[in-house]
Amino acid sequence: MFCYQCEQTAKGTGCTVKGVCGKDSDTAILQDVLVHVAEGISMYAHRAAKLGVQDHDVDLFVVEALFTTVTNVNFDPARLETLILKGAELKKTAKALYEKACADAGKETEVLSGAALFEAKDLLVQGVLLGIDKRAETKGDDITGLEELITYGLKGLAAYVDHAQILGKEDPTIYAEIHETMDFLTRDNDIEALLGKALAVGAINLKAMELLDLANTEAYGHPEPTNVTIEGKKGKAILISGHDLKDLKALLEQTEGKGINIYTHGEMLPALAYPELKKHAHLAGNYGGAWQDQRKEFDAFPGSILMTTNCIQKPKEEYKARIFTTGLVAWPGVTHVTDQNFGPVIDAALAAEGFTEDGADKTITIGFGHHAVLGVADKVIEAVKAGQIKHFFLVGGCDGAKSGRNYYTDFAKAVPKDCIIMTLACGKYRFNKLDFGDIGGIPRLLDIGQCNDAHSAVQIAVALAKAFDTDVNGLPLSFVLSWYEQKAVTILLSLLHLGIKNIRLGPTLPAFVTPAALGILVDAFGIAPIGTVEEDMKALLGA
């Protein structure tokens, strides 16, 4: 195996024996095969879409295949093999779709090769030949790294598209653009074309995040500032982690009146700010922090645990019998529940001890999405004009276990008292329980939500730029971002597509971005690795 798609990759160069994330070699190889099968499907689907013909099953499979291979989603080789075989059959569907579209349009079909002709036979042997290291031997590190940058952007984009479609919001043009990009990756391209396509992925992602924001707010209302309890309450308990709000809603409905309190974990924290979710009285609060601490926190949690979407780690034996997966998430030996039938999760919670007493009365405030912030935009603008607010910092992104992430805690603490900190994604757990006070009633720490809510941050920035008759780069606004996996990659591509410059990124730069590619990004966008808090603060405030 060879994998360098996450920030914690071994030695900063690539995992070759076993993934730092916990996936074994077979899992990594099968994920490479799954992406290759998806490319073959997209080669036909792209050409069919150009002729005005699409198939929903084909479109959705490619999205789910990409999302399945995001870090910390699916660690189960058996489930991956099943998906590969399903993809092989759907490739026949996509081919027939394309051939019929050509016949109906009176056009000749193209003779395709490569992934379009791939047949799933000896998957592990085939997968070794599809590895990143094998491609780099012929294409070189620069080209291969940029191809992976695009692929990882697509994986992150696929997550947002999947979240939206689960709530009934889809855009056929987004599916078509994903297929077109996958087809692009099967051809030989130069560095300039690859960088251009990477930014195009960022543009597609903006549409996907807007669609997801619409899906979430239509289903559950706009997030509103909310005080959230971060200690347990006496009684039976279920902990839900991940990102899927629909799973949480179904769990809340199925546990109504059963004497079970529901707690969010990790990226599910922002769910507590949605009116249609927090109206359930047994949605009790948030427990724990970011994903990388789950083995310790889940072991201590006295109830059952439900993992939705990504962020799962290898479960400890102590709680393996009371952790469950759903959707695309899977771990060998962990019970997987389907069709939102959470009966096994509920039974496990009732059988567990639960919290034996109430915890301390500690709260944090969340729910500052674009609707809430723009609702008081006049006060924010007045405070800026009056000199009460001097600067805005967006400090957030993925959290992780690798050393260097204490930088973000120290940076947040060092932000001057006349500045606002906006944050989102699980990176906020580095500092979201600290008291930053307020400026004229405006909280100095504004928690915008999940990584899925990056659209809100963009909306806030664009609205402020419009109010001050400038562009985002003309605002007293700095981006200090942490990354771990592919959803952070696609958000970064979206910010670069918008032309946002001087982003600080850490704790390390991606291993797949070679010096040649980095040089181009530095020249065009001023992107830079984080340094010391003092140096970065001085540079950003002086800019």
C-alpha cells in the first residue's frame, strides 16, 4: 500500500505498511480499486451526460464510492469488496446508457480504454498496480501529487453532496461535473491544467455546500445561538458522532419517552443549535471533544455510541459491543445498522449503566451560522467602523492527534481583545471551552458549525466585503486553518477558487503537494505553513 491522503501520514511522506488512521493494507488497496472503478463509471457517465442523459443510481454510486474512501470512514475489506463488485455492474449500466445516448443522437461511440475496461477479478493484485507509488514511477511526483489533490478534493466534495442528497437536495449538474473531473483524471495533463482543475473542484464544492446548507436549514431551521451543556446528566445515555443530522433526528424520534438522553460528540455538536433538533428535550448536550480522543472518551461513556459518516477510530474491546455504525461508516466486527433502525443502539443504551449523577453545570455557546451573524451585521459593521473590532480571524478546520496542533489553542489565546474569532469544524475543540468574552455584546468567539458549514463562513465574509465595498482580501480578515482529511482539502480549494490569499495552513503541509506545486500556490495565493504564533500574528495583523 501507499497512502498520503491525510495530514498524519507516516513520516510526512506516506503510509506503506499500515495506515496511521488504522486501516490495513488490504483496506487501502481495495479503496484504490474502488476509486478506479468509479473512474471507469464516470468515463461513460460523463459522455452520456454531455448528450443529456444521466442515471441517478450511477451518479449516486460514484459519490458514495468517493465518500467511502475518505479517511476514517470504511475500514471493512468485505464491505469494500461488495461495493467494488456493485460498481463493476453499474459500469455496465453506464456503458449501456452512453451507447444508447449515442445511438439516439446519431453519434459514434468513442473507443475507451483504461478504467473504462477494468474488470474486477483478483482485486488485491489489481489494486497494487493501481497504487499512487506505481503511478508516480511513470508520471512523476508532481503530476501524481496534483492528480491526488484533485481526487481528494472530489472525495471531500462527495461527502457534502451525499449529505445533501440524503435530505433530498440534489443538482444533476454537480453529478455531471464530478463525472467530468473523474474522466479528466484518466488522461495525461500538465501541471497548469491540473492546478486549474483543482480550483474548478473548489468551485463545484461551493455549489455543493450551498445545497447542503439549504438542505439542513429547510429540514431543521437556521442554527441559532444556543448554550450547550457539556457535562452528563443522570440517566441512560446514547452518544452520536459524525455529521449526519438526519440520523440524529431519527434517533431522537425513536428514543422519545424512553428515558434516554442523547449527547452529541465531535462534529455533531452544531446539531444542538438547530430548532427542529433541539426542541427534543432529551437532546441533553455535548460530551467529549474531537474525533481523535474518542477511544478514551467512548471507553468512559456509560452508554451506547452511534457513528454516522466519518471519524471512526479502531474501537477498544471495552466498548466494542456498544458502538454501532450506520451509513457508509464501517469497522470489522462492529454492528452495522441500516435503514435508520436504531433499535440495537437503544437496547444497548438501556442495558448500560448510564450516568449515575448529574455533572457540573458547564456550558458553551454555539450556533453562529450565517443567518445568525448576518442578523446582527449592522452591529458588527458599526463596531468595525467605531474601531471596537479591529480584525477577524477564522481559526478552525480539522483536529487531530499529531503534535503541533496546540498552536491553534495558543493562537486563539493570543488574538487581541479587540478582535473576533470565527471557528468551525472539530478544530474548534482546541479552544471552544475557553472564555473569550465579548465586544459590545458581540461574542468574541463565534462558532459557525461543522466543516459542512463552511458555506456559512463564506457567506459572512462575502457580506462583510459587500458592506465595506471591497473584496474578501480587502477585509481585516485572516484565515488560520488546520487540516486532516479530504473535506478540509476541498474547502481549501474553494477558498483558493474565491481568490482568498495569505491563508496559513497547518500543522504541516500536505505530503501530496510537492515543492513545485507549492511554489505555484505560494506565488498565486500567498498560501503558507503556520510558523510561530508571535510571527504569524504580527504578519497577519500587519497585512
